[in-house]
Amino acid sequence: MDVIHYPDDPRPATWRSPVLALGNFDGLHRGHVKIVERIQRGAGERGGTSVVLTFDPHPPRVLRPDKAPALLMTKPQKLAALERAGVQGTAVVRFTREMSQWEPEQFVRLVLVEWLRVAEVWVGADFLFGRDRSGNFSLLRSLGAQLNFRAEKIDPIRYKDFVVSSTRIRRLVSEGRVDEAGALLGHHYAIDGTVVEGARRGREIGFPTANLSTGNELIPPHGVYATVITIDGQVLPGVTNIGQRPTFGDRLATTIETHVIDKSMDLYGKAVRVAFVQRLRDERKFPDIEVLQEQIAADVRRAARLFDRLSV
């Protein structure tokens, strides 16, 4: 997948009649996937290139940083997910305060027409753009008619009783409802990182853990979770504790520690992905180490039963 950045990079010569999906695509959830499938179909029909246009940094990070949401994905995660989805190209627009003052017509002319020379543009039904979010789909379609591209929208995607949105998914993750978040995403919520040296407390009590340092912004709340950990292409069942190890009296920085079930592995320095399947319980302080060990063993058994049903 080709990745280009505005305003630095030219459009690749191999991009023919780009069929473009325009949005932020945080999480690449079920609704995003529908748009991606539509541009792939459109590109196939006209012998064009399927392209996603997204923004970096996330516009609220520039416009109202004190209220900007923690994102579901890092930029590398998003690009990797788009490539796995079969997108042929991604155009990343460097969003600035100056750009936020562009009128909708200026964005369309400079980015969509002069830079990308789009043939089609697809957006979600609620997509807004340009200064003060004054541009809507009707204006985009009108500009397309003037500037020789087709503009279409996809209606909101519902999963059971809910409209699928990144905002709703962020709230579910932040509340620890990772199984519900995964249902709306269409995949488990995951964080990436590197295994770093920890206090080795887990090893001392018979449950060695991999301590994760991550660049992901949105971490589920303190608690114990059934997770799957991906290491060197292997997908393994695990139990992850997020918290401050109150039984040991640490109360220091929050740690993310994963015990890989029925495996003994040297993971220091490894790049791993931890995907959250289900919340098992709150983090809490136990009266002594023995009671903590019994609880961890019960957590592992519960997670193992869950993974037996899910065939992880």
C-alpha cells in the first residue's frame, strides 16, 4: 500500500482515477469497513485505485486539545489495518490550525482535486469539513458536480441496537466494556508495545508476566482482562492486569502485565500486541500473597474456559 502525505508528497503516477474514502477512520470499525468495501468495489468497476484519506494529527488535537479524545489506534496501527483491509493507497493530510480556517471549497479544490485528482469521494452520512465544520455532504456533492468528481455517502452502520461510531467505542473501552467494544469494532480492541523489564513480582508468585510499554493512548481501566497476545505471529491466550499492584503496596505508575497461559517464554524486548476479549474483574487489594495467588489461579481458569469456547 502506498502512503503519501499532504502537502509533502506528489500523488503516485500509478494511482488512476482514485476512488476515495474520506474520514478519520479511528479504530477501523464496522462502519469504516463498509466504506472501504464500497471504494474497493468502485475502484474495480472503473479500473481505478482505492484510496483512504485521513488526517494527522486528529483534528480535535489541534482545535481543542484539552477536549481531544484518546484515540483507538496509533497511526502505524491505522495504516497497517488499512493495508490488511486491502486499501491500495492512503493519503495522510497534515492537519494544522491554518488548514482549519480553510473554507470547504478550498479543501476540496487543493486536496481532492489538485493533489489527488479524485474520480469518486465517499463519506459517512455525518461527515463535516472545512472552517467551523461548515461543509456537509450536500456541499461536497455540489462541488463534485462542478469539479468533475462523483460524491456519495454511506448511511450509518448499526450493530444490533447501536449506531457504530468511534466515539461510542471509545466510551465502551474507557468503561472496561471491551467485549461490547469489540462487537462494534468487528475485532478485539488491541494495544501494541514492547515488553520491558518489570518488578518480577509475577514470576515470584508463580505467574510470570510480560510488562508492556505502549504508545497507545486509550488504555482500559484498572482491572483484570482475558486477552490474546500476539508474539512473532503466534496468537496465545492470556490474562492481563492493568493497575498499580495494591496488594504489594506499590501504588506507583499504572502497569500493563500479561500472563501467557500455559507458556513459559522470554519476552523481554519483544514487540507484542495485546487484544482485550473480556473484563474478568476489578483490581483490588488482597489480604496477603496467598489469597492473591488463589485469585490469579481462578482468573486463569476462567479465562481458559472462555478461550475454550472461542477457540483462540
